[in-house]
Amino acid sequence: MNLVKSKICGQVFLLSCAVLLAAANALSQESSSRPGESSASAPSETTNSGGPSAALKAVLSAACSQNQTEFVRFLTARNREAFSRMTPPARVALMKRFVLLNVPGKPTASANPAGRPILRCQTPDVTTEMQIGGAELRDNIAFLPMELRDATDTTGASVHQITMGLVREDGEWRLLSLGLLLLDLPALEVEWDASEIEGTEQSAIEALKKVSAAVETYRNKYLRLPASLANLGPPLHGAANGEAAGLLDSDLANGMQNGYAIRYVIVGASTLGAPAKYELAATPLQYGRTGRRSFFRDSNGALHAADRRGAVGSEADPKVE
């Protein structure tokens, strides 16, 4: 339980930006009812499939299963556009923070005795339980208190309380804030990109190593270099062969790896019998967003890297030690 508690408490989701509204603090304190309570004056939207409680439950369900297609439906137009520009790992990281779990889970919905929605997100190791309270409605804005806990916690030691804000946009409820902080993805793009670039660049280096190892395995088995990366990918049907050796996953075989484009070129062969060699390159798909450095593996196996503003690297670039 201590491990679960540290996971939940240590991953508090703070999206930095401007404070939503001066009145938000009062709203969060006077919310129509806490998740476990009923109230005769509580809005009937809790049972309305199109109300803010239903929208928040759907958001949490999508975050639990890491369903990007469903999750993006509940973002405002401005945030939806920014979400589409985020790298895949950044999108997943954002959804993880709504349920405080590192792996995709199975969402199940129910209700407490007061009729408030409960969503459980079950993973092999941990199950979190999220109880949604009654909404405080002000024109086109709704604030909903939520309690998130480890489902096995009977003492309340792991409970994390937060108020979620939603806004009505084009007749639908969309995510607006977490606590008193706006969910403003465009303002966070620079911060996200900076934190992601180091990871994507390291991933590009690892990709070149994987491709190089796959090429050498292919050459040893078939006594020639593969004509393209596609020859290293998984076969569509039947056993591996020289056309699809099953040495790389489909993404790498298609020249893609976590925000980088991978290029493979055969060089050095001659009619005089010189053995064929090859070069590999990894360049950011979106310079400054998915990476800054371009990586190049020369025909002798040395790895080079430099900021080429998105252009392909060369053996003239500094070596990576």
C-alpha cells in the first residue's frame, strides 16, 4: 500500500498556466456535493448522459485505456489542435496523469449509493477508483469534485481530492481545468517538447543500433545486404524469409521511430569486388519538436550527431561517444 500511495501522491498532475477564475476557489469549496454524498439540491445532470459528469467519466475512461481517439473528443478546439502536434509518448504521458497509472487499464463504471458516478481503472498491479461528485454549474462552466484512490484502500490514506473544470463548447462538455489551473496545452508545448527531445533523441540512437544489428544478422544469414529496411520487417504471412526477415518491428521497417525518420543506403560496392557497405541516418520528423540532432552511422560503423536543423547528417559531424 505504501508503494501505491507513493505512486499516486508522487504523480500529482500540475499543468502550469494562469489561474482559471477568481471565483473558482469558492466554487470548489461549495460544490453541490462531495463524491460520497447526496444532495436534494444537486443538479440532475449526474444522470444525464450528456451532462458534465458523464463527460468527465468518459474522459477518465479514455485516459484509463489510453484511447487517444476517445480522449481527444473531450478537449477544447485549441487543446485538440495542440494535442495532435504532441509526440505519441507525450500524449500517453498526459492521459496517464489523469488516472495516475503507468500502463493501460480496463475501465468499469458504476455508481455509489448516492447515485454519483464511480469509475475504476484496473491494471495487473493496481486498480484506482475515481468518484465524481455533483457539478456546480455556472452558465457554460461546470466544476466537479473528484476523489481518486487505490481501490484496496479502506482507510482513505491514498485519497487524492481535486476539482475538475469543464466548459460547454459547441454544445458539448470539454475539459477546461484541473484544480485551479487551466488545461492549456498550447502554452505547455514548449515545455513538453523540451522534456521529450532528450528521450526521442536517445530513442533514435537506439533505433540505429537495432537496425545495424538487424542488417548484420540478415547479411550473415542470407550472405548479402538487404535491399531496403522493408526486407528486415515482419512477414505478412508464413515464415520469415529474405523478403521479410522478421528482424525489426513494422515501424522501424517502415523507417519510423518515435518522431524520427530512419534512412538506410547501400554504399561501397564495385564491379572490382569491393564488398558492399551501408549507411544509416536518423532525422527528426519535426525539427525542434521531436528532436534537434540528426544522427548518422557511417559505412565503418561510427555514429555521428549534429544539429542540422532537420537535414540529414554526415560523417563530417562530431562522433557520438
